[in-house]
Amino acid sequence: MKNILEVRSLTKQFKSGDKTLTVVDNINFRIDPGTSCAIVGPSGSGKTTLLGLCAGLDQPTSGEVILHDAGLSALSEDQRASVRNEFVGFIFQSFQLIPTLTALENVMVPLELRGEATSTVRGRAIELLDSVGLGDRVHHYPTQLSGGEQQRVAIARAFINQPEVLFADEPTGNLDTETGEQIEGLLFDLNRQQNTTLVLVTHDPELAKKCDRTIRLKNGKILEDTAEEFSGVAANE
């Protein structure tokens, strides 16, 4: 089966004074299309940094990320942005909605950036907002929405371009338990409907259990990978 995402000998280091901090340390893994994978680990283990590298939001110190057959390191920032806009969706813990745009306008942004016809984009955005239970809130601004409603808008926006892979960073981290469970249900329902590959970072063990696979990090290395082909030696060679 073709991989949607492959990470090869991935390392990310940061300078801190005269010291070098290795946040992601020689990581290797592959993810098949249509599967869901949770990246877990304690604070400071490199989870969010790894997610950002996989999505092409940051450049590694060494190693490579292959996303939809594209080696991201060889691309310019504009080319990486094009890959993201074409194949990738994002959901963030802090929602990242544009405050001056309505829910409908926020959802429309990714396809408008592609230059698609406004009437087509508008219709699809309204359908998605309706599917996440916000059909009556399309003209509300983020400040007029609860945290759970804002995250529903963010989910609709993430799926508007029918992404092949969806990256989610603590998607329920800012929500109460009941609202978080509702958001999880929406996320997995839409993921199944669109057969999207889901890669998420979470501190929530119950959310991680709902994924097909879990990659556990510690000190920037893979401590455990529940994929059947995993071996601790091979993963960090």
C-alpha cells in the first residue's frame, strides 16, 4: 500500500545559548492512507514539533519528510504551502480562526486561496457547517461562538478541501470533557466519511485509544509504536 506520509531519519535541533537541544531525534515511521495515528508522550517529548515537521510547517535539521510523494525539504516555502493547501487539513488546540471573518467565511478560506469559484465554495462550506451542527451559526463571528462551536468551525474548515491527510494538535485540549467528546465524534465521523488519514497529537489516552495506531515519544525518540511492523531498533536507527 502506498504511504501518505513517510518520515526518514528525522531530527530537529534548537540552539539555546551555547547548548544544542535535540527535540526530535532520528525518527522513522510510515503511515498508510486512510488510517488514524495518535502521537503521545509527556510535555517536552517533541510531539508538536514532530507534527509541525510532518506538515511542512517547519524544516528539520536533518532527515526528510515525504508527504504525498513530495520530499518537503527540497521544496521552497511557496511550494510547501501549495502542497499543504492541496492535500492537507489542520486543526489546532487554539482554533486559529480569523476573528474578522464569519464562521462561513473562515471555512471558505482554504478553497478561496485556490481560486475556486465563490458560489461553489460557499455551498460546500454551508454543507460542512450544517454537518457539524452549525447550520444556524454560519454568519456568527468567532467571538460570538463558544469554544466548542469554534472548534466545529475549525473542523469544517479543515475538511473543506477534502484533504488526504489531516493534522490535529490537541484538538480537544481547550474544551470541557463533554464538548471534547462531541468534537472527537465529529472528527472521526468526518474522517471516515472522507477516508482521510488522521495524525493527531494528544495528552488524552482515551482519544489516543480511538486511533488505529499510537506512536509514543520520550525525549524526542519513539518509545513505542503499536503498528504491527514496528520494532524498537528499526524505528530509531
